[in-house]
Amino acid sequence: MKYRFEILGPATIVSDGEDAVLPSTKPSAILVCLLIKCNSFVSLEYLKYALWGEHPPPNADVTLPTYILRLRRLLRKYDSEADPINTMSRGYRITFPPNSDSLDLLMFQRLLDKATHYRSSGALENERSALQRAEKLWKGPALSNIPSDMLHREETPRLNDQWFDVLERRFTIDLSLGDIDGLAPQIRQAITHRPERERYWEQLIETLHRIGRTTEALNEYRKVHAYLTSELGIEPRASLQRLHLEVLRQAELSPGREPLAFERSAPVRGVRPGPPSGVSGEEPPGGPKAYKAVPYLPLSQDFVGRSPITESLVDEIKGSDIPIAVISGPPAAGKTEIAFQAARQCTDEFAGGVHIAQLLRPDGVPREREEVLHELLLQAGAEPPAQESLPTDAEERQARLLRSWRSTLADRPCLIVVDGAKNSADCLPFLPRSPESRVVVTSRSTLPRLIAFHGARTHVVPPLSRYHSVQLLTRILGDEAEGKCHEVLQRICDVCGGLPGALRLAGAKYLSTPHLTLAQFATLLEASPLDQLSAASESEFSLREQLYRCYEDMSETARRIFLELTSSNQQGLPVTDLFASFSGTPNEFDQALAELYNASLIHHYGAGRIGVLRLLKDIATHRVDRLTEALVSNEK
């Protein structure tokens, strides 16, 4: 190939020594998407999301091949024989041979791999050389000329962070080797771009102090202290305060060791950094103590039938490179309980502790993000900014609080549980930037966007088996279950559909109605499940409302299919029969089924059959009239 691509800066094609910056067009955005994921399949869905966000035009599937054709024509101008774009089923791929220099991102990644190898063997000079070569590949903020909100939101920050990580590590090596002539201006330049990186300030203060400019070093501390407290609403982290204390004490900094033992090497989960060399374990006056968040986890003693999925989740959090685990399933399936049980078993693995972002109130109503961020800051040991110091605009307030929280966790490997996400967008603000951190998300949805773009893995929570349902109900009833007919217990469990939350409500309702026998209660429950279970709820929680919310979030087409499934007395209907009675197109049918699967409202029963849980069928009793009225109104 007679040309090469550069995306670590403005997206550019380089041919015969001349740089041609790509125009700000949609074909250019497609090219960048393929280059970022080079040698990998890129789906049409990903490309549509990159170009148009969540609302692509109806003709998007026709328009994309046209853009690809224009792209191929552009590349043929530079080499009439080479065509790196491969057309695949429902997508494309751009392919480069191993060790190719056709893309600066590939070269950058190879240099980082070399630097990591040299670092593990202690060859600092060789590591620095590899990092310096990687530095030279950057030409400015990545993809600055590409018109794609998605790329600038989800890909550009990751690329730019790699650049700043390289600079930070190279500055550390320079300090360790004592090569600090001319280092201070380079660090200052990095700070102008990323002032929230406290490690840069530590490196600048140490450099100035070691070249005898202690007054300037102390002045830089005052600057970062003012920035963090006024802009982000947090105090400097403990290591920066300790460095300030050492400079005040005129401590000698040895150039032959890692600077002040504050080097932020790849963090080891579960290992909390000790006090720096030459500094006592006492906290500096007024400085914050090392803080490891372990929030209160309201765990149930009656946790049955979920050991396999919990153990799998714990193994994934502790031992894999998967950054995000999604726990999906219908309401009352016990998703939050599984997440909390796993978090409890992993608290010792993360030096930054566990943080819980509860996005829903007990009644299922979404909480304000500002309220969630205040709570997270308190969990992280940071004092939220005073209300009067925050901007009046709601979005600006949230952005300020979010920056404060991210800055607080910038160097803390931690586990974050995002509980009750409605969609992927709900989760994105809470994703940490530390590569050693992990995230567990609970949601009714499988959150396919997190899987596609953020490397998430989904754990779908099935209903409890009949055996475990009876076991859970027996534990809840306690002495009241002794001597009771096993068949009656099974009847109650069958109505609850194996959903732990429903079983707990059923047990609570029976225990609050001592005038009924268990058989009488089972009969009442079978006659009107949601009425009985809702009557057992306290005012802040309503299983009925949670189930209704699932249903009402669906499109009208998905609701029709759902109601047809609820009307069947069989355990699932053949998909072919369901489609035969469907009045829309195959594409509309597939989209509606995907919507129902994604919301955990339908389940696969094998042999091409799908159906709904017994408890979910009761939604139809209360909502079919409303749907019928809407259809009649539309026909008029």
C-alpha cells in the first residue's frame, strides 16, 4: 500500500511524504471507525451509531454502502491497486498485515507493548526510549476533524488518555534516572491540558524542588490546591499533601529511587499503598486519611439458588480483564442482591474500595443524578461542594460533581456497582478511568451498547428453579412452613414464577394474614397475584408498578406480541405461529422480539418456543383494556 493513515491527531492520509487531512464528512467518520477497530469486524449497527447516534434515518442501510463506495474511490486516488476495506455480512473490516506501519495507532500500541516488556525487566532506559518514540506519533488531540459525537464521546477520550499516560510514565522515568533538565516546562505543558491529573502536579513540584526552586514548588502546590478545592470541590489526594509536607521540611529527594515512593505504577487490586519512604505513617496535619470505601450492603440471609451466577461474577471481577459485568433480568429476579453479594466477596481486591450508585428509588422512580453523585462523593471520602458554590445550571452542576468524583477516584482501583440502569447511557458517567477498576451494572436490559462498545459481559438472571423457590419460601415462612403441604408451597412458588422478590412479598403477605391457612392464601394468590403481592408492599415499593413500568416502556408493537403471549395457556408459543398471526413486516417482528428479550419480559423455552413468566401474565389483566382503547382510538 502506497499510503498510510494517522488518527493520533487530525485524521490524515500520508502519501509520498505529503499529509492530506481528511475532510469533515461522514465517509471520513466511517474510515476512522474501521481504523480504530482495524483487523476486526465492524458492524453496520456500530457505524450507524457513530454517524447518526441513536436515531439513524430510515434509509441508513442504503446510505452506508454509498459512503463506503465514496471512501474506496478516495483511497484509489493514492493507490489504484490496494483496497484494504473488506465487505462482510452486515459490516466491514479494514485489514493490515502484522507489523504494518500503515496506521500510527498500530505502531503506537506496539511501542507500548515494548515499553511494558522493558518495564517488567527493569530496563528503564529502554522503556523510556520506547515511550519517547510513541510520543512522537501524536500530532494533537485525536480525531479533531471527524464529525461524530459518538467517537468524541466514547473513543477519543480513551485515545487521548493513552497519550497522557505515556507522558506521565516518561516523566516518572526521567525523575527516577535524574534527567530533569528542561523537564519542568514539559510537565507544565501537560498540566495545561489535564489539570485534574494530580500526578502531574506531584512531578512538577518534585522537579522544581530538586533543581533548587523550592519557592516555585510551594507556589505550584498552592495553585493545585486552589484548583481542586474551587473547581472540583475536593482536597488534594494524600500523596500530594505528603509531598507538600516533605518540601516544607526541605527533605532531600534522592534521584536514585522512584520519586517519593508516590509512583503510580500499574495498581494491584487489593494492595493499598503504604506511606512513602522517609515519611511516618502519620497523616499530615489536616490531610485526609487513606480512605477505602466499603458501603453498607443490605444483604439478605435467605440467599438461595444463586451461587453459580454469583461465583461466576466474582471470578470475573477478580481474575479477568473484562471491565464491566451486566446483571440483567426481570423485576424481582434478585439482580441487586447478586451484585451486592459479589461486591462483598471482592472488597479486599480493590484498594479504592466499593462504591454503590443506586439510580432508582425503592419505588422504581429514577433518582436525580446530582443526588447520586453527592452520595458517591461521600462514599469516596470526599466532601461534596457546598450547594452555594455550585453553578445554577443543572447540567453544569452535574458536570462539576462528576469531575469531582472522577478526580477523587483517579488513582484508586475500585469496584463500582451501578444499580438500576435503564439503558447504557445511564452507566457511562459512572465508568471509572482506572484500567484496574471494575464495574457491575444491574438492569432489566442486557445493555447491548455496553457489550458492543465497552467490552461488557452480560449475566442473565433466570427465575429460581422450583426446588430453590420452595427452599426460599420455606426459609421466609420459618416455623409457619413446618408441617405444611409441599404441594401448597409449590402452588405459591409457581404463581411467583421463581422470582425471589415476589416470593419474599408472598411470604410477608401470608405472615401478615394469620386468619388464612396456607392453602387459602395460595388460592387467593392464584386468583389475583399482583393484587395480593402489592397489598403486601410498603408504600415505597410496588411490584405491580415495577412490572407495569417494564410493560409501558415497550413500543406498541412489542406490547401486542407480549399480550398475545400472555393470552396463551401453553408454556410458550412457537415463534413461527406467533409470526403467522403478526400483521407487520419480518423486520418489525424481529425488532419487537429483541425489545422484549432485552427487557427480560419474554423467555426462551427451547424448541423454538417463547413465553412469559406466570406472574408477568397478570400485567395483561390490568393493561389490556388500556391498549384496546388506544387501538380503537387510532383506528378512528
